[in-house]
Amino acid sequence: MERPRRDDVLELDVHDLAFGGAGVARHDGYVVFCRDTAPGDHVRARVVKARRRFAEADLVEVVTPGPGRIAPPCPYVPRCGGCRLQHVEYALALAAKRDQVAEHLARIGHLEGVDVREPDAAIEPFGYRNKMEYSAAPGPDGALHLGFHVRGRWDEIVDVEACLLASALGNAVRETVRAWAVAEGLTPYDQRSHTGQLRHVLVREGVATGQVLVSVVTSPGVEEPVDRLPAALTAAHPEVVGLVHSVNDGVAEVTSGLPTRLVHGRDWIEERVAGVTLRLSAAAFFQTNTRMTETLYARVAEAAGLDGNQVLYDLFAGVGSIGIALAKGAREVVAIEIVEEAVADAERNAAANGVANHTAIAGDVGVVLRERKGELPEPDVAIVDPPRGGLAGRAIRRILELAPPTLVYVSCQPATFADNAAKFVEGGYTLEWVRPVDMFPQTPHIEAVARFVR
Ligand SMILES: C[S@@+](CC[C@H](N)C(=O)[O-])C[C@H]1O[C@@H](n2cnc3c(N)ncnc32)[C@H](O)[C@@H]1O
């Protein structure tokens, strides 16, 4: 087998989709990953990286399209770095996500033959996101570009007039903010020179309540123009219940943890999901696909198998949504979450939904489980829903010590899930089943619910 070199142009038959959205092909047995391709495609592709065991190639030309290739409905594909699977027929992309979960469990976790079930398909293939974060940058002529990073670029933004993952209302709100910025003569922040005023615009919606919260992130010294934004927003969109303004005077492209003031209304919205009404603060995490959150939580309930008598731990609880939705089926719920605002939301949410058997604790899961050991009731069922990095070693050790008979793992990253799953299996658990739930259609992201028993 001769290994291809950088800049070689290869003819490839794509047979699979890899995690991350690239097509997979073989060249003399050597694996080549090629973005923007679909299974069944016959393509020409240029090698951009050649490693010992695999190469990455850029698509040059689709010679013969495969049966799973479709025309992406969004005009910003493939320049926009947001969606990577719009060119793949949905059923095929969904099946590939299932295979990727099984493949990660086998390759990373050495867990073969796991019951990875048929994924729950997305209810809405487009327009499903309840939260969008737009970046600002100057276009070639200096004019404001407001949208998402050009794929592979840190300094260039695709100017988006309509994002197909956002709702019609979310798109309209962004356009109102854009018109305000242009009318005020605000300059977009330039990542190269570190000059300019407008940096980010965030739009968060309560899909079931219709409430919208807008956040703008600017450089210092833009208070006066921002004070005029609520008038424009509320005149055009009565749904807007609040505007917050964060100031970033550093070079890092961050939107959280910044000095923030409330300019108008309130800094939270309400959302309804799984029979509960939730208050979501600007700083609190919430699932970005509200309708599929119903499906996700139904799978969590199935995996938890509560009978009304158990102590339930809701770890990485966010605004407490999972534990509150399941509280009726439990004797007692203990929620642990690191973001203080989210914990305050969780406490209010439990009370507002008439849930009295719920305690929310602020702190790191691993630390709280160690420090409050003996003080907290022992869990019968523990649910973990960590960020993409998965569980830290100490959190895994604490959970293994607590040894809840049932463990439910809600994962948003199959590689860290596979690693963590192996550690639970090593520690005495059986992985009964895994159910992918497609929260992120058109993108390669994978959400899955897993049930472990001791
Ligand atoms: C994927 S979200 C899940 C939230 C919630 N379960 C839901 O369904 O909306 C992960 C949450 O874990 C929190 N978190 C991250 N690291 C943590 C840690 N070490 N200890 C406790 N919470 C943490 C984040 O703030 C976030 O709210």
C-alpha cells in the first residue's frame, strides 16, 4: 500500500460517514476522510493531511453522486462552519449517528455488541434551535457581517440573513439587532486588529412560551447606543422580554463570564417542557432543541425506571429540568450543578412546579459528592448529564463508591461517553442499552441516553 502525500488528488468511493461529518473512503486500504461527501459518492479529493494511519482530503469534485446525497437547502453551505450534514439525506445521517455511537463504544471503550438502539429521529429537521449565538466581524468592505465563522477561519464571519436552524422569530430578532447596529453606526469587532464595537448577539427563545431574551456583547463604551436597542426590539417583537449587555474588553472570543448589566425587562425567560415550566437565566444551560428535549427526557425516564420510592440524583442538573420532571416518580431528588444562577433557577423551578421533594446544591459534582457523603440520602438512581468533556475521574470514582443500582448517562459526545462507559463497566456496571436521540439534525453532534445497572 502506498501512502498518499499532501496535494495528491485521489479518486475515492465514499462508503461511510465518520463522527464529525466527514465521508470515509479507502485508498488501497488506507483510510481517507473527506468532508462534504456522502456515502455512495464517487469523488475526486485533494489530500490536505497525510498521517501514518489515515489522511484528510478536501473535496475537489463529485464525479458521481451517491444515493444519499441531496442538495443542501441552505445557501451558506459549505462556507459556513455550522452545519456539516445538510448534503446528506436525513435517514442516512441518522443511521450513521447510531453506528458512530456503537463504533466509539467498541474502539474507545472496548465494549463490543452493546445494544445501541434505533435513534429517535428529530421532530423538526430545521428551525429547531432555541438559542443562537451570532458573531460580528467586518466584511471585506468593512461592513458588518453578523453570523457564524467561515469554516476553518477564526477571523471571518459568514453574513447570515436567514439561518435554517434558527426559528423565523429568532432570525427576525437578529435582523432587528443588525438594523439597530447599522443605524447607530456601530463598528464590528475585528479579530485581527482588536478594534471595533459589536462582538456578539445572542437570541434565546422559550419555544413553548414565545418569550425571547436578547444579549449583546460589545467592547467598552457603547452603553448609550445599547440603551436605545430595547425600543427597536420591543416595537418589532413584543415577544422580547429582556435585553442584557455584556462588555468584553479582552481579546478572547467569549460570551459568558463577562461583566453584564440588565438594560431592559428581565434576564430570564420561561420555557415549558415535559409538563414543567422552567425559568432559564441568561447564564444557565438549557437544551437547545426544546421539542426534542421532550423525547430526550422521556428516554431518561424510561432508563431511570422510577417506582415512586427511590432517591434520585440529578447530576449536572442545569436549571433542574430532568429532576423536576421526574420528581413525581421519586421519593426524593438531589440535584447538583456548578453554575450558581442555574441552581437558583432550579430552586425556583421546583417551587413553581409544586415539587417539594427536591434539593438543589451548587458545586462541582465530584466535590459535592465527597463533601456531603453521609449527609445526603444514598441514591437508588443517578442521572449524569455532563458537558462534552464527559465525567472527570473523581466524579466517576465518587459515583462508583455511591454505587447507585441504576445509572443513567445522558451524553452529548460519544467519544467521552465511550471512555466513561468503559470505566463504569470496569467498576461493576452492565451497560443495558443506549438510545441516540437526534437533538442536532444537519450537524454531526450526537446525543444519547444510556442505562447502566449494577
Ligand atoms: C449538558 S448540561 C445538562 C443540563 C441539564 N441536565 C439539562 O438537561 O438541561 C451540563 C450541565 O453541567 C454543568 N456542569 C459542568 N461541569 C460541572 C461540574 N463539574 N459539576 C457540576 N455541574 C457541572 C453545566 O453548568 C451544565 O448546566
